[in-house]
Amino acid sequence: MPPGRLLGVAAAIACLPVLVLILLVATGAAAPGPALTGVAVVVAGALLLALAWTRDTARLVAILRHAERNEPLALAHAAAAIRLPPLARLARAIERLARTLAHRAAEAEQRLRATETILDRLPDPLLVLAPDRSVRRANAAARAAFGADIPAVLRHPGLRAALDRAFAKGGPQIADLSLPVPVPREVQATVMVLDPPLADGGVAIAVLSDRSRERAVERMRADFVANASHELRTPLASLIGFIDTLRGPAADDKPAQKRFLGIMAEQAQRMNRLIDDLLNLSRIELSEHQPPAEAVAIGEIVQRIAASFEPRLAARRMRLELDVAEGLAPVAADADQIEQVLQNLVDNALKYGREGGAVRVAAVPARPPARPGVVLSVADDGPGIAREHLPRLTERFYRVDKGRSRERGGTGLGLAIVKHIASRHRGQLTIESEEGKGTTFALWLPAAPPPGP
Ligand SMILES: Nc1ncnc2c1ncn2[C@@H]1O[C@H](COP(=O)(O)OP(=O)(O)OP(=O)(O)O)[C@@H](O)[C@H]1O
Ligand SMILES: [Mg+2]
């Protein structure tokens, strides 16, 4: 403690009583001896008081410093050392205030952290933008979706225009962006200006929702309607054409009439098949969220319907090889739909397989690493399917060779139906094909859960 300050405080305390004593001696109201003793006592007392005062005020300064640094233990220690009662009371008040402030700061910090966690874990990518429109923060979804490409996303003219509108008008602004990097995708950006700005200086947020799937579904739906109408229009146009011919030029030509009626019946059957398949597909789709619960013995179904293929096998001089494992575990399945899968796959093997070749139908237990269940497979030794077609084979109306499929009465819906049945059964369809060697369709079906008590 600086001595000058100590003396200054002592002088401030003692100056008035000492002056009074000197005045009393000067006017003769007090004897010099006792007055000098009084002065000595006052000076000694003032020195002691000044010592306590300066020490305690220095401790108060230390207390405030501890409060600022949030050091509760050191603060309590310094407060306990204060001697002068008014300063001790002040120290206790500071201690209480410091505790309240620390509590509030902890609460605010917790709230901030909770908000940040929510933002970070939002499933949609979210960017917090600084006033210069650079990224102040990006949540986990944004980092995962765009990574190092975030600045490129922010440079997108559509997003920049939405930001301009948001700053000009306030309120959320939406922009649809087509992003070519890192993978082509369709993103819907919702931009909002933050008023007041965030504590970290963020002035706007951009939520970037990936809409690629929805857009693909929309496109697929539109394609589906176009494809279905096209598939119906072709036989319908042919029917109308023949009706006109029968009414006009061929009105009296009996042999031509017989031939045309045969073709017309074929076209009408084709339309009928197409409509049946479409209805079937939509029925399966409607029940897709509801997996079947019935325990079904797949082996029995295979054995039962194998005989029904005989006439068609004979027509193409093909043979059927059956491999049904003994004691197959039952699967949770819809027997009619499993039958439909077999029908569609064997039908394809018969239509596109090698004339005089073999169709192998197997139902065997799934082998690890596949989960427990049964694998139902249909394989042929036909011309196979080129690799580039495999991913699209289960799309509705997708045909490798349209002409050949049509000529054999195909609607292009058989494998789409198989895929939807597989997905309703929570199963897995795999297609393996080698050109010139043949194709194998395999459907893994999960084992039925053991019966309840
Ligand atoms: N075993 C196979 N070998 C070679 N190509 C096949 C085989 N199975 C299917 N394909 C090809 O996949 C396409 C789609 O098959 P899908 O069963 O969905 O339709 P489709 O047989 O043409 O008509 P549908 O089954 O509705 O009568 C077929 O057109 C054919 O080109
Ligand atoms: Mg088919």
C-alpha cells in the first residue's frame, strides 16, 4: 500500500479534531498539556483508521476483480478479510451480486448452447450469414451436404436474388436452385433476415432443403401418366383402325374380317392385361406400408405352381429345374403375392430365355452375411441383359427391347410389380446378369418371427 495515500487518509481524518484542539489552546479554553495529548491520540487513532480503510478498500478492489473474473472462492476469501463494518456489508452485497450474475450468465450460456445444438442437429442444411453474406455458421447437415462447396452454393444467382429480396422486403423468401456440384440436385432455399441480428453477428439464415427426391417423384408420376396413356393408345388406335376397315373396305371380305377380328381380340386382351397390371400395382402400392403377417411356406408355393408352366415350357422346348431346400423356415408373406412374383419372373425367363434352355427355380435358406430368411430365385441361360439396363429394369414400362417385349405381349410392368411386392415384404430383390450367359433374379425374404406365446 503506498505510504503517501495512507498519510493522506490519516490527515483527512485527523485534520478537523487537531484544528479544534489547536484553536482551543490558542483561545485559552484548553490547557496546552492535555490538548497536546489529545492531538497525539487523535493522530494515532486517525493513522489506525486510515490503515484499516486503505487495506479494506484495496480488498474491495480485489473483490470486484474476482467478481469480474468469476472466481467465487477467492472472492469469498477476500470478503471475509474486510474489517470495517460498512465496507464488510458492501463486500457481502458485491458477493451476492456476483453470484446472481454468474448464475444468469451460466443460464444464458446453457440456453445459447441448447439453441446451437438444435440448429446443428436440424435435419435440413442451414447457413447463418454475416452482413457481407459470407457464412458465419453452417450446421452439421449443411456441412455434410455441401462441405467445401458452401461458398459456391452462396454464389448461386437464385440464392443471391432471394437474399436481395429478403433484405429489401423482409419476410421469408423462397428460391428453387439446381445445383450441379458435388452431385446434381434440386434444392429449395428459404432465406430469412434476422432482426435483431444474432449475438455472433449473423444477419440472415438460409435453409437449403433437398427436394431432388420429390422432383424425381413428380417427374416419375408425369412420366407414368404419359407412358400409361401411350401404352393404352397404341392398341386402341389399332382397334379403331380395324373397326374403320371392317366398316369400309373389308365390309364384305369374310377372310379379312376373320383375320382382323383375331388381331382385335389380341389388342383388346393386351389392353385388359395392361389395366389389370396397373390396378394390381396400385393395390400393392396401397398396402406397401403394411407388411404381411401370415407365415408362409415358400417351398410349397414353388412346388404347387411349377406344374402350371409346363405347357409354355414345352412350347419353347425349355425345361424347369427345381431346387427347393428341405425344412425351409416359414417367411412372413402374402402367398398370392409370392405366387405373383414367381409367375412374373418365370414368365420373363420363358419369354426372354434361350429356346431349348433351362429355367432354374430355387427356394433355399439365406446364407450369411444375409440376414436369416429364404432366397427365392429364378435363373435362365438366355442372352442376359446389358449392365446399363439393370438399375432401371424395375421401373414401370421400362423394357430393354420394346419391340420384342410387345411382340410377346409384355406390358413392361412385371418387374415393377415384383419390386413393390419385395418392398412390401421388406425383402430385397437382386438382379445379376451376364450377356450371353443368362440372368438370375433373387428375392430375399425375411424369416417369419417365431409365433408368440
Ligand atoms: N430373364 C430376362 N432375360 C432378359 N431380359 C429380361 C429378363 N427379364 C426381364 N427382361 C427385360 O426386362 C424388361 C422388363 O421386364 P418386365 O417383366 O418388367 O416387363 P415385360 O416382361 O416386358 O412385360 P410384362 O412382364 O408386364 O408382361 C423386359 O422387357 C425385358 O427386356
Ligand atoms: Mg415380364
